[in-house]
Amino acid sequence: MKLITAIIKPFKLDDVREALSEIGVAGITVTEVKGFGRQQGHTELYRGAEYVVDFLPKVKIEAAVGTDLVDKAIEAITKAANTGKIGDGKIFVTQLEQAIRIRTNETGPAAL
């Protein structure tokens, strides 16, 4: 089992959700986050004054998947979230040691 964490642009969330659903990912967790990478924020004009926005709004998606779905999930997220511009995001894959479904006490891949 693996935990896939993707940081993407907020307007790409629906596309990524649909792409993951199509390949059989049962559920995701979505969190609104702020951050910056290479783009280092940007300058905005508000009431005539310039100010720097250091942290840009992003969406963090987490999905626990079986090892057999990892490559498909990465490909689905990459295709759905890609705009070709800086700030498209990142995908992190980590080992998931244990998963437990609270309602039924199922463990391991059955809990996903």
C-alpha cells in the first residue's frame, strides 16, 4: 500500500478527482493549503499599493492506494493537473504501513 500526496492548483481539483475515480481509486482526502515553490509567489496591486503574495493557494490531495494502482494514479494525476505552467504542483509517494477501516475493523488493502 502507498500514500499518494499531490499538491495541485485549486481549479484542477475536479479534473484530478474524476481521473482518479476512473482508474478505481475509492476515496481521497482534500485539504486547502498555501505554499510556494519555484514561482516564489507574485506581486499584486490592491487599492493602489503593491504587495507580495508569498504563499499561493493550493490543494493537497491524499489517496491511499494498493501498490498495483500507484503508477496509474500518478499518471492520472499528472495528466489531469498539468497546465504546462510553473506551479502545477508535486506528487509524493510514501510507503503506507497499515490501514484500518474503523467501522468494520478491516486491515491492510481490504481497508482501502
